Amino acid sequence: MMRQARAPGASRAPAAADALLAIMAKVGQFRGESRFTTWAYKFVIFEVSAKVGRHFWVNPPVPMDAEDWDRLPDRFGLEPAREAERRELASAVRRAVDEQLTSRQRQVFAAIVLDGVPLDALAVKLGSTRNALYKTMFDARRKLRAALAATGYLDDQTSRRS
């Protein structure tokens, strides 16, 4: 059997159809306490984010190797002339990640910050919730800021704001 080429934008149709089915299945539960479109919107958001999360893991990103950590300072917006500082900062962040974070925090940090995995997609992959992963990242950032402040890479006021 030959597969037909998919038209541009056709990949969104299954998520929209699933959202419509979810709305139709629950329309009897609509109490009229808000606009119908507002009520229905949550089903669309849930279905589309679930589909995007599943789609993201079909072709997961390649994990970063040790030399890939050198790319991390590029995300900080530092000037190329400060290459030595960039490498030193990347090394300090890597040490802090290895020494200060729990294994779960390292896993979430690497996926979100280094690999660029969307939070919703990571929640689906790990069988967690968006809020739980947000809290994990919040705690990890706090630990990293404290470690970088203790080693002189950040001032104390910057690390206290978090």
C-alpha cells in the first residue's frame, strides 16, 4: 500500500479532531458558568500539547557530550571576545550541576536547558506533571545560583533573588 504525501498543516488535523471528540463527549457537562469557547479551549490545549509531547519523542534529541557543554555559554549572550571566560563559566556550571544537583534535577536540567526539550513534552516522557518539573527546575536553579555565587561567578544579590 502506498502512502500519500501529507499536505502542509495536515499534521495538526488529528489533534484538532481528537480535541473535537473530547469536547463532544463532555458537552453534557458544560454548566454555562463561562463562555462555551473558554470551556472548550482547555480540551484543545490539552489534546494539542499531548500530541506535541508524543511527537517530540519520536525523534528525541541526541544527548550532549562533554564538548557540547562549550555551547552552553552561547545561550548567555556573551561576546565572542570573552572565550576564556565562557569556557571557565561553562566549566563552573558543569561542576555545579554534577556536584550540587540530585540525579532527578540533573536529568530535568539537561533535558530542558541543554537539549531544549519543551516542559510539556518532558512531563509526558517522564510521566510527571508540568508543575512538578517546574518546581524541580526552580530548585535546581536556586542550587546552581548559590554554587556559582559561592565560587565568585555571581554576586550574592543575584543569587538571593531566586
